[in-house]
Amino acid sequence: MFKNIKELLKDDLEFERRAVQIYKDYGLEIEDEDARKMLLTFRKDEMGHMRAIENKLTKIRTEKLNVAFYCPRCGWTLVYGCNPKTGQVIKCPACHAQIKLFINEDGEYAVEEVF
């Protein structure tokens, strides 16, 4: 599960790693003190982004990530919990639609309204 999300997060993580290195390199080379501080602050920010992405990937890998979708009828957030069972139906608290969790043809979680 989460194949597409994992791929996107891994791409994001690589982007953040490159940004950390670039900000470090330029921050150490630049002579203007204000610019140096700004670049090193950016580096620190990017390191925080890296940790957040790594945390999300760990939750996916250890199956501790909540499966959540927006209600296809009203857009309210529906949380199915960690490792939900396919076929599980949640009643949307906002519009009261019955929304079923299933696995689509790509092997990913998806939802559909049950009529």
C-alpha cells in the first residue's frame, strides 16, 4: 500500500537532502554575514522538512500511518485508522454518506460512496 505516496515522499526527501547541501555549501562560501545567516537558516528549515518526511516514511513502513481520505461527497476528512480492513464503511460525520474503503487496480487504498 501507499506505493504512490512513498514514491512522492522519497522524491521529496531527495530534494530536501540536496537543498540542505546547497544551503550549507553556499552558506559557508558567501562573505556577506546576513546572507550567510539566511542560507544557514534555510538549511536548518530543510533539515526539519527531511525529518518530517523520514518520520512519515517510517510510519508507512511500520504500518502506523492512519489511512484517511476526503469524503467524495462533501470533502470532510474520513479516518479509517492504521491497517484498516478493505470493505470497511464509515459514515461521514458531515454529510452522513456511507463511504467504503477498497483496494483499487493499482493496489492502493481508495474510497467510494455506498448507495
